[in-house]
Amino acid sequence: MIGQMLELRGYTVLTASTPDEAIRLAGEYKGVINLLMTDVVMPGMNGCDMVKQIKSVRSAIKCLFMSGYTADVIAHHGVLEAGVQFIQKPFSVTDLETKIRAVLENTPNSGSGKV
């Protein structure tokens, strides 16, 4: 659903249903991927571990973590560290778009690549 909302606002979105699929896609995709959006807690692998694997092949990728869990649960998964970009669920499309722009504006390759 988030992918569809972002596409309606002009973003190009690559979607993955599982962490393993996201890791595979990040490794195989030939174009630029500017931003990785991921949930913190997922079945099979947490978002932090997935990001580490993706950054091994896309070191410049920026990440935006999201979660509906409380701050205590998020801290337990190691996401609330300095410099980590995070948005709390539920959020509005406007809030998400504002957060994405802020994350991308702080990156050297914030061109028109993929989200």
C-alpha cells in the first residue's frame, strides 16, 4: 500500500515481500536505489540485519525504518541509535513524503533514483 501511495506521488518504487527478496533485488537491480524503507520487526529477519546485508552491496543507500511497535521494542532491536531515520506508524502520506524528502536531501546521491 505504501508503494502505491508513493508511486501516485511520482516516486519509482521497487517492492519486496520478504527480507530475502529485498536483499536479492538490491543485489540484482542495475539502477540507482536511493532509499530503503523497511519495517523494524519482520518475520525471518529484522530490519537492522537486512539493512546490513543490503549495505554490503549498496553502501551509499539511505534507510528509513518504520514501526508500529513502541519505542521500547524498537530500542530492543537496535534501531534507535544516533543518525538512524525512523517514522512511527501510523503515519499520514504527507508525513511519510516529508520524511522521505528529508532523508534524501541529506544524501549525496539524492537524484531521481528508486525508493
